Amino acid sequence: MGTSREINPENPETLDLLLSRRSVKAGRMEMPGPGGSALEKILRAGLRVPDHGKMGPWEFIVVEGDARQKLGAEIARCYREETDKPSESVARKLADFPAQAPLLVVVASCLRDAKPIPEWEQVLSAGAACQNMLVAAHALGFVGQWLTGWAAYSPGVRGVLGLGAKDRVAGFLFMGSHEGAPSERHRAEYADVVRHWAEVLQVTDS
């Protein structure tokens, strides 16, 4: 049996990718988007996430080509039906939402009840799938962005996507190409979010 270093050899390039990964706004993406074997690799990366109980509590819905405009029309319809005083300008933006990048993958969190696995852990697994796919897209030379917005919380849109009443949209993952290096954004300071536990901390109400 091999050691952990033999099974998982050091890969500095992967670490560099993780430390430099950056989202690019979907509206700035260009053709081409990932397809064929590249898309399959990205989707398979989404399967390689922690999954307590081997539940597979997620679903990946690929929306490409003309299907993006068709989904946009359905999202706009749902908005008009579910909103008391819908704004036509908002409806038009929602209609354009799925088609703003060459490829869209909708990641759904689909809770399973075959085993007593906490719901929260299943939801976290869907989030991990989103991140794995974004990293895989970047590793293949594409760019990506994880968005939610109104459509992610619409019961009607969930129905259009073929999801059940308990399913939720974890994210709309947009992918495509982009010329040049993306601009950097502010990140949390390492010292502000990292601490080493040493003793029980006294927590008081503020």
C-alpha cells in the first residue's frame, strides 16, 4: 500500500491555482465555453466532493446554446406570475440572465432521506460541488462565476428546472473564456479569520 505522498503527490500548480482563482463577471465572458470532454471533466470534478453517507445530494443541470434563451423566457414568466407588481425592466434582465455567458450549469441541492444524514451536511456538499467545478473550469483555461439572485429562490423556476419542492438552487455557474488576467478583488485578511484553538474561550452576550 502506498503512502499518502505516493497516492497524492505534491502538485504546486494546483496550489497556485487555488491561491489565485478569481471569478470573472458572467457578462464579460466570451466564446468558447467548455464543451465535450472539457465539460465532462468539470462535471466529474463536481462529483469528487465530500459526501457523508454517499448520498449524492445534488444535481447538475447543463444549459447551453438556445436552451439559455428558452430558460430565460421561463424565468421572466415566473417573475411576472410570482410578483405583485412586476417591473418590465427587471423581467427583461431576468430573461437575459441565463444567456450572459457561453455555458450555464445549474447546481441543485437535492436532499436525500435514505439515510439519517443531517440536511446541513448535504447542503454543504452541494456548495462544495459548485466550488470544485469552478476550480476545474479554471484549471482547463476557462473562467467562471457563481451567482444566485431572484431565480434561485423562485418556486416556479425550480419547477421549470424539473426540481422537487424540497430541492433548492445552490448556484448558477457561468463559464466561458476571457482575454487577459482578471482584476483582483479584496480578500479577507488572513489574521482576521484564522485562529488556533488553545483553550475554552469565554463567550459573553454583547
